[in-house]
Amino acid sequence: MTADRSVDVLVVGAGPAGSVSAKHAAKNGARTLMIEKRQEIGSPVRCGEGIARAWLDELGIRPDKKWISHQVTGARVISPKGHVVTLTEKMAGNEVGYVIERDNFDRALAEEAAAAGAEVMVKTSAVEVLRRDGRIAGVKAKHMGETFDIHAKVVVGADGFESQLGRWAGIDTSLKPSDVNVCFEYTLKHIDIDPRFNDFYVGSCAPGGYIWVFIKGEDAANVGIGVQLSKIKAGDRGAAKRYLDAFIARRPGLAKGSPIREVAGAVSCCQPLDSVVADGIMLVGDAARMIDPLTGGGVANSCRAGKVAGEVAAQAVQAGDGSKRFFQAYEKGWRAKFEDQMYRNWMAKEKLVTLDDATFDKACEVLAEAKLEVVNTLEILRLIQRKYPELIKEFEDLIK
Amino acid sequence: MEKKPRIERLYCMHCGACVGCCPENALTLQEVWIELLPNCTGCGICARACPVGAIFMEAEK
């Protein structure tokens, strides 16, 4: 029999957002419990596994060969006709750097949470929220068929894209189909690749998204796709996988590979939510729709927000105040770190999904010819404007 | 006749894409399976969202 129990901070979900939250809550003195519904933290992987390097320092995460699969020196954006825009890490900044082993990465972060004093339980699901005086006060949990209550002064909802906690708590996390990308990926072995670069293929090969080739060694890569949900028609089952299969079939260097893993999933690509907290609860990571809407990368934002959530959770316990009002410190903290960038990248995404192949070709051609020193959205748009002002018409409000 | 999603277990990778897209919160990701709840309205967004085509919209028996 698993007994009912009581903790200061309950973290639901042991992905990066949850583990970093749990680590910082525990480190700051809160009795912390983290529960994970899967039997194994980090598995199954649902990720392209490309991350930037810069933010790891900020969080004190030391790169470890246990979870680094490969290091690239840059990224390439490739248009439908094959115009290649090469970005070095210095220029692109955002999502290039390491290609990681996400399962090992997630486990390493969970170990850090445990080392900081957080208790961890796996194969344990939250099945509903507990309320007291109208506020969230814990969850009803299930482990090996047994149900028990976990009372908590603060709940951190880090339960991923499929998050239930936010909805149960009355936080609006709903997504429009245009703000969802549906993803599928193979890890392919024995393929022909350039191990220096992570590649991004844009255009009709992946409607409203892109195809990625993220390097995992001299002859291996994650080859995956994101397709905008609003571009998938009713009755068109398995569109993401089919688009990817068609792309691979056209490339002998990839088609000869052996798939050693298949990965499925979905990412949000929305504007920052208006609110990710309620009385007794803070949402973090994919559950809070914090994924970068342009790249689909979520690990960095999840970890950066997780640190703030953990710290604020511990402060709330100390202050004896788990109110929505107290959690505004968390709202302020994560928004200061990346809300503006999320919003800008959402705007850019909204424009990019409207472009046809000919436009991608023209834009990539101009950028491939230019010797780019620094890459930012503004610089890119100005370069294109010089040669194809008509292409930029739609983007004029971004240039101002 | 109203259609409801049927999840083909042999295709499903329990990734949760359908769950996050459901406007009614009528799907949940359990440890290693997806569960459909009675409040499903049959809108079919889950079938569109499934990356591998594991969800079939079928008339209820």
C-alpha cells in the first residue's frame, strides 16, 4: 500500500523542465518530490536532440560526454532547389552546437535533482488535482495500480506537450492547429553526411515546418520532420511520416541508411501564453508552451524557466504563500529571459509558413551569395529586400 | 453517423501528439498507452495530428 503523503513542492514530470525545477526547489531548502509517469526517465525520446551551447553555463550544467553525441560547427538552411545558406554557431546562436542523447541528458538532470535532495518516483502518474479552498493543493497519484494523495504547498506542472495539469487547474494552454507542428524522426545509421553541419530543409518538403538532419556521428544522424497541423487535411493519416519517407527516398545517401530508432511527437509553436500560473501551481516547459515557435527547440527554454520556477517554489514555501500573486515572480523571471524572443520568432514563423518554394529559393540564393557576418532576422530581411523587394513586402512591419 | 477515434495500438508510439491537440481534453497519455474519454466530440483533430497515422475515425458500433 502506498500511503498518502505531504511535501513542500511536488514536480509532475521528470523531463528537463521538471528536473531543473526540482533541483532548484530542493537546493533552496524545499522538501521536494518529483514524479514521472514513465518507468524510465528520458525514454522514449521525443526530440531532434539539437541544442545550443551558450545557455548551459547560465544554468551550471556542465557538458558531459555521457550525453553529448556530437558537436557541430554550424548549421545549413537548404532551399527546395538546393541553395545553401551556411551559418556558423557564432552567427546562428540559437539551436546549433551539440547534438545530444536526450535520454542520457534527461537522466543526468534527474540525477542532479536527486543529488540536490529531491525525491524521485517513476511509473507514477498524476490522475487528478487535489484542491483546498479553491486552490491546487497536490495531486491524486497512481503507482502500480494503487492510488494515493500527494499534498503539496506548491505544484510544478512539467508534464509536457500532453499536459493535463494546466487544463485541470483552469490555465488556458489550448493550441490552435496553426500553432502545432507534428513531428516524426528516424535515427539513421550508415548514411552519407557532412558531420560539420546540422541541416534544415525548408519548403514544401515539410509544409509549415522543416526537415532536419542533426548529426550523431560520422555516419549517423537524426533525420526528422515537423509539419504544421493546420496544413494536414482530415483523412490524411500519418502525413508527417509520409512526407519524411518521401524526402529520404529521394536521397540515396540517406535512403541507404538503417533506421535504429523511430521517434514521434508534437511541439507547440505559439506566442507566449498570457498566464502559466494559478493558485498553488506553476507550469513550466512544454506544458507552459515555452517551445521556441521558430525552431521547435524546447530544452533551453524549459531549463531556464525551470530554474526560476524551482527558486520561486522554494520562496513560496518559505513565505507560506503559494498564491497566483506570489507566482508573479516566476512569470516575471521567465518572461525576462525569453518572452520577447518567443514573440519575435512566432511572428517570423507566421510569415515563413506562407512562403512558397520559389520564394524560399530566391531568399536562400541571396543569403548564400552574401557573406554573412552576423545573422539576425533584421539583417536577413534587409539583404533580401535589396534584391527582391517584393518578397519582403509581407515582412515590412518586422523591418521597421 | 457520428465518428469516433479508434487508436490502432500496433501503430501507436504513445508520443502524446494527439493528447496535446485535443480541444476537449478527451485523450490522456497513460504510462505507455493513450486513453480516450467519453467527452470526445469526434472532431478528428487527433487523427490529423497523429504523426504515424495510428488514429482511425470510425462510425460507432
